[in-house]
Amino acid sequence: MATDEPRTRILDAAGPIFAEKGFEGATVREICHAAGVNLAAVNYYFGGKEQLYREALRHAHPGKSGPQADFRWAEGTPPEQKLRDFIHSLLVHLLRVQESPWQERLFVREVLNPTPAFREWVRAHFRDGFGKLQEILDEILPADTPRFKRNQIGLSIIGQCVYYRSSRNILPCIVGEEEWRAHYGVEQLAEHISQVSLAALGLGSPLALPGAWRDGSSVDAPDVAEGLAMTADRRVRGNGAGRGDG
């Protein structure tokens, strides 16, 4: 698409203005003025301000906006490995998207105060990914775990990932630039979030034990191994009893 096409110029102008002022604060007049088009152009190309805003959201975050929903795992792949893969995929999407400052501001604005357009965008792009996460958790959690609790657990896992996206501009100020550069890359955060999540689900070593956090290694301690074996046994027996949403 040519950069001098009116539709492209409108989108390029609308993004920064929406990011600065929000949907309510931005006006069609100032967007058209910035784009160098007449007032009728927004209706002609987008059908109105609301649809322009939806297009600006898609323009800011193109492509698949969530973890890949088409994982292919070999038969017998442990659910803990599936969860690690899911977390890594989500972080790759969230942290490796190259953005300009206005795109980042628009994303943060919507996360903190979502509009109906953003809610539609989230439902359209994240439903499949969240469903895949629920399938993984169904392999881990007891059969009688209520659906709301499964959702809460899934959202807690996603929330950890989203936090590092929404706060990535201020975290270096909290932990220091040197630590940020050394320990907060995609691979390291994926391992950390996986450790925390698997420990909470009973499939990983408690992080309070010596060495549990070191390079993703597990603690070789009989009491931990026994506890994990008991958790796995309860899960197998619970899953065999049939599933229910509570």
C-alpha cells in the first residue's frame, strides 16, 4: 500500500492522536488535519470514528495477537512441557513486537482503561489462545476443579506475562538497568514464569528451597520428589473419576 494513500495517511495520523488523547479526546477534525485530508475522508474510508479507532488498534498490533493456538505436541508430551511452551510463545509475542512509542502508549491506555473496541479485539485475538491454555490446565488440575478456578489460574499465568509487557518501560528504574539487561530477556522470563506457575500447580520444586531457581534446575531432595509424586498420583486418580466444571 502506497504511503501517500489517504487511508494510510489517516491511520498513521490517528494512531498517535488516539494514543495521546484517547478515543473520547481525539477529534476527527484534528486527525484529518494531521493527515492532510478533508473531513469526509474518515467516513468515506472507515465509516466513522469508531471504526477508525478499531482499525488503529489493529494497525498498532498487526498479525496474530496472542500465543499460537496451533501447537503440535508429540503424543505423551507432559503437560508441564506444554505449559512451558505456551508461556514462552506468549512472551515472544508480547515482548518481541517492535513498536513505536505511540503504539506502546495506546496499548497501555487500553489495558488500564479498555474501550469496547479493545474488548472486541481481545476477544477476537485471545480466545483461541486462552482455550489452549485451559486444555493444558485440564491435564494438570483435579477433575473437580471449578471452572472459575481454572480460569483464575489461567489468567494468573497470563497476567505474569502481560505485566512484563505493560511495565517494561519502568522496570529498569526499579531493578536497575544492569539487572534488567542481564536477567529479563524473553528466555529468562519464560523460565521464571514457568517455574513459578509449575511450583504453584505442584509440578515443580518449591522456589524457597536452595537452588530451586538456579538455571531452571530442580532440587534433588527426597521430600520434594515425594511431594511431587503424591501430587501426580492425586491428579491421575482425580482425572480418572471424570471431569466436571463444578
